[in-house]
Amino acid sequence: MQAIGWDAATPPNETVDEDGNPCTINPGFGVPDPRAPGRRAYDDPDVVALREHLRAHNGIYGLEIVAPEEVARAARIFHRDGFVVVRDVLDPQQVQRMHRACDRVLGDILATPGRQGRRYMTETNRLPHRYSYGTSSASRQMLHDAAWTAQIDLPTTTPILREIFGASDYFVRGGGGDVCLPGAVEYQHLHWDFRDALQLPPARLQQAQALGIELRARGPSEELGLAAQRMVLERTPPFVTINFLLAESTWENGPIRQIPGSHAVQSSPPAPADEPEWMRLSTLVGAPAGAAVFRDVRAWHGGTPNLSRAVRAMPNIEYVAPWFGEFGFTQSMPHALWSELSPHAQRLCQRIKTAPGVWPRGAGVMHPLLSERKRAHARVGG
């Protein structure tokens, strides 16, 4: 069997439009990396030089990795940095089951060959050799798959989520994650998954109080002071995503990079040409297989080069704060799967389950091209 990845026929920074036509300028996640190696080959001199640089320097110095039972500490680090790594979230058997599911889904994504000699069809508006399980699905979610729904309510994650949210009435919005093939030589640009609207509705203030934040009014107007407002905004993220690591994050297999403290920053991340080297090296090297990364989706993050010979998959589940409201929920989970969940998980997923006998629109169809996903969404389910 031919190894996956390292397709030298796919030029660096090339992406495709919704119909699969190659292009080098595209919106979305296809932002070019101006410092990428000139050729997508394992032994290319530029790749070798980058590999040696990463071997010597990649990773956050002193990365804190906590145990699942360190609930309060995990939440403190999360609120401080915008992310926290928790080890032993999945046991070896759970890792293997999720690994098999991710391989199966990746096989569906890669079943569409590339054009003009390219081995793979790049996903619309993404850099080569990088795919999203969520956006590659015609439903934009993976919660029609029992491998994903099994991760929603774990004894190793639920206590930490409750501590982060200060409540148990948060919700599940979706599930997906990303996968990085060997030969993804480009850095994905720094980005956030959601930009906070900086609003303080009463429900958000109630969550802040549940987290122990003192809401002291300023003067007779009874308005919160600026410091208190900023504290509420920092400590009450709209969304929390848990990414599950199915392999150790090493210096060469495309570990996610996170910029500590950026969840509290309102300015935009720097463009790829302006990123300082420390941001390119601010990766979660050393996070073991079976660990999970709890992420405040407002924090700056991005993918990094996978210069190894192994696929790096990182599935996820996405949670919504109890104050956020009902905007943005779609019925992506079949009722039959929902009925098999724990009572707590059923409550978390009540906004995204379908009615009995109704299949989610587009669910089960994986394709790298947006045009094909649109067609599948129109004909499948409902």
C-alpha cells in the first residue's frame, strides 16, 4: 500500500476553488505561507533545513500538562492562557477506536483524486494536505458518527467543562476536527475560530458570578467598571472546543500552535509574513496520545508543518456557553444516536438532534470540494 502524503506534484500554497480548480489566491484557510519550502518532498533541501530547525526549537518551553482530576488547575490554566492540555483523557482502547474512525473518514475524503497528476484533491479554500472533518462533511459536522458522539460526555472532560463554564447547562454545537497529512509543508495562518462581540447580557454576567467574579458597579450609574467588564469577557468564552490527540504531538508531525493569552486580545493576528518566529514555534510539542486540548476558540492558533511520515488527526467536540443563546445550531445528530447518549449528553445535544426518523441534511457524505458538498446537502437527508 502506498504511503499517504508527500505529493511533490502539488505545489506549495496551492489551493482549489469550490469546483476543484487549482489557484494560489483564495479566501478562507488557503492563506499562503511565504516561508514555505519550495517543493513538497521529504528530502528536499528546504524541507530538510526546516526539519532540523523544528527539531532544535519547536515547542512551548515548560508546557503545562495536567491530569484529569486536576479540575481546578485545568480551569485556571485555561482562563489564563486560552487553552490547557489534559493528559489521559482517552485510554488506549478509546484512542484506537477513534483512530480507526478517523482513518475511515479520511479514506472517504481522499477517494477523490487530484487533477493533472496530483495524488489528492485539496479541500476547497484550504492549504494542501490539510482537511477538516467538519467542513469536509456535507452536513458540516460529524455528529452522525458514533465515534464522535462517544466523546461528548466523558468522566475525564465533563468535570473540567463544568469548572470552565461555572455551570452544567452548556450545550454541544458540533463536532469535527482536522487532519494533517505528511507533506503539509506550509504553516496555516494564525486565526481565531470566533470573534467575541463583547456584549454582556444578563446571562453572561450570571455565569461570571458563578465563576466567582466580583461584579462591583462603578458609581451611581451602576455600570461595571472597565476592569470588571474585561474580567467577565476573558473568563466567559462563547465556545470551548476539545481536540483529542490520537498520537503524541512531536516537533515534526504538525502539532497545533497556540498563542498564550491571545483569547483576551482584540487585535487581529499578524499576517503570515509578519509572524515572529516564536509564534511559529509556540506549539504543543510533548502532549501525549490520549490527551485533550481544551481551547477557548477566541485564542490565536494554527496548523504547523507535518514533516513526518505519519498522518496526524485531531478530532474535536465543540461546546457553547450557557449564555450564548440559540443562534448557530443545526440539526446534525440523528435522533437514534441521541437516544443512546447519557442523560447529561442528551441535555447538551437537545438543540442539535433531529426528530425521530429524520436524517441530518448531508450527513454521511464526505468530499473535499464545496460544490459536491452542496449537491449532497440538497439531496441527502431532511
